[in-house]
Amino acid sequence: MSDPQQDVQDWIRKTIASNDVVLFMKGNKNMPQCGFSAQVDHILRALGIDYKDINVLQDMGVREGIKAFSNWPTIPQLYVKGEFVGGCDIVREMLEAGELTAMFDEKGVAYDKTQLLA
């Protein structure tokens, strides 16, 4: 018999493994539905990062499952090359410190370097 929680964890693991950049967010990249998700979306878009968006509002199993998966209580959650980066505050702080683009460089994720001059 299938375990729904384990199925969600497996789906999350596969989704993160098969996409370079994944954002678990409220809403989607076309219509973020919370300010924090919108901020991370804006940062990724400004850098020209192509990312997989997962709307946690469409499935409570995924919404709760990603929190258990990362042991992180809030949404949004950003993953880069399989590694959990953090939520909105962490992503914003990493961007300001130059750590976010350094991580993209280190992991081989292409982004628009011209945006760093703005």
C-alpha cells in the first residue's frame, strides 16, 4: 500500500533533482500570491534565472511536505542544483552580499550578469 506522505517526499526529491532551480512558492511565476514569493520571483527574474515554480497552494500535501522535506517552516523555499538555499530573507541577504550569484557561478547556473551593474 502506498504512503501518501512518502509519495509526496519522493515527488519533491525528484522535482528538485531534475531541475537546476526550483522555487516552492505561493502562487506561480506568472502570479505570485504572497509578497515573499513575489520578492524571490523578482530576484530570480531580474537575474534572468529560468526556474521551475511549484505552487504549494494547489496541493496541501506538497505545502506541508516541502516544510517537512527541508525542515524549514515557511514558504517560499528556493533550491539550486538540489541544495536548499532558504526563504525570502535568506535569498535577499545572499543577493545583497553577492553570495547568491557566487553560488550560481559555483554550481554552473547561468544568469544575466548585466543586471548586477544596475
